[in-house]
Amino acid sequence: MEPAGAAATDADYAVLAGICGSKSTRLNYTGFANAAQHASNSATTTLAQVDALKYMPWMAPNWHYSIDTGYGNYHALLVGLQKRFSNSLNSIVSYTWSKSLDNSSGWFEAENGTGGGSVVQNYFDPRNAYGISSYDLRHYFSWSTVYSLPFGPGQKWLHTGIASYLLGGWKANYLFQIRSGQPFNLNVGGDPAYISGNNGSVASYARPNVIGNPLQGGCGATPVGTRGPNGFCLINPAAFAVPVASYGNMGKMPFRVPSFNNLDFSLVKVTPIWESVSLEFRAESFNLYNVVIPGNPGTTIGNASAGLATTQGNTPRELQFGAKIVF
């Protein structure tokens, strides 16, 4: 994947802009390869008739099989601004606007993301699994800065003396990030497409049918987009129904968890002790303003937890202090 773009620079600043894209083939495509090759109605179809639709009717339907027929593509616009280190300041601002599509983001449910078990709901219809990648981050903005206070040896002021000793050697750093939330998928329990037959069963592979607006209403008494006694409501589970004798009509990965934002900050003081020996003290804060971001929701329609995020999706604020002798 080669980016194409342009750059404008002067002594202190650089502006970068570019576009990039890629096409991927021979990716892992995984699903229930020994299930029936199309949906049936349990009211009118026998198990033996379902078995006749399998590659190997005498074997279990619930083993995963992977082949290299997956495909995907990625496109992005990248913009950046850098303030090169001068006058004790270095700063980099970058933004990426991108989109990633595929019909399988990796091995099994792990790399296919939250609710990934229904990404490939019909192994014999790869087009049905084509959509947003589980790792797609549509918008990503970051801003990092390093600033050295202009005091002490080699700086603008207070080169010598006790004031230089106390005020010199201080450096502040921060990294701010904000990005789109990651996609998640939904599934329904059971075998709604009736593809198991004899010798075992497959379940939780299908997506639901969309019958309403998932972003209106709520999770019981908790409106969508708010936190209630049972968790944070991301989607309205009543906007979905379990399909009958078919696969669900919901597309792949249509929803996202709330956007992520974080600020890390550190303060460093280097104090000379003797010749090439110095003491370095660090005070660091991760998630400085202690933002709480909801985690992944329940993804199985019909369960009480569907649509509700009951965990925290980021790490609470952490404070860290340290010191070391440098020689």
C-alpha cells in the first residue's frame, strides 16, 4: 500500500497530505462449511432432507472450515502538520479519514470483532458477508507535543545559579487521541435457517431481521444513548426480530460503540548531580481527565443484555511516578 500525496515545508513546519488504498485477496474466509447450503423451513423439511444439502451428510455440521477466498479493500485520506523541534517545542497533529471493507476480518470470531460469530452467516454466500471490517476506524485524530521549559543550561534563560538548578531541566509531554468507535455485529440464537440436520447442530450464526429504527426507543426504560441502572443503551433491541426459515436481513457490522478519546500527560525533571550523572524524575497520568467510555454491548437479540454495555471500554485514570539515576 503506497500513499500518494504532497508536502509543504519550511524551517520549522511541515504540512503533509496524501491518499492511500489497497486491495486484498486470498484472505481467510471461515464458516460452517458442512451445514446445509441454503435455508429450509423446519415445518416442511425433514432432517434427512437438510442432510442432503450438506457436502458430507454423515458428518457434524458445526466445524469451522477456512479457505483463502476472502477479499477486502482499504482507502484513506491522511493529513498531518508538524512543528519541528525549535524554541524548545515539537508538536505533531495528524488526521486520518478511512474506510475498510471485507467479507471476513480474520480467523473465527476473535478477529471478526464483537458479535463476529454472525459475520459469515451463510458460508455459501460470501457477498452476504461483505461490509465494514471489524477493525474499521472511520476517523482518527491525534495531537502530541513535547515542550521543554526555556530555563537552565542550553536554554534561553537562567543558564547558571540556583534558579537554573531548580527551574531547569523540566519537560512536559502530552498525547491526545480521539477516534471513531469500533463496529459491532448482532446475532440471534438457535438455528433459524434450519441448516444443521442430523449429527449435531449449529447456532448463533445468523443476524437478525431489522424491523424498526435501532437508534430510537431504548433498552427497556433506558433511552438509546444514555446510561441506566442496567448499563449504557447503545441500540434498541426491540427493533429486531428473529428470522424464520431464512438468514437475517441486517447487514454486517452496522453499529459502533461510542467514540474513543484519551489524554496522556507526563512531566519530567532532569537534575544534574555530578559531571555526567543526573537524576530523572517522572510524573505521568494516563487518561488524565478520567473519561468513562462504555464497552461492548450484548449482541444476541432475545437476551436481556442485548444492546446494553455493562462494562467500561477504556482504562480508568492511572497515575505513575518514578525516578532513576542516569549516568
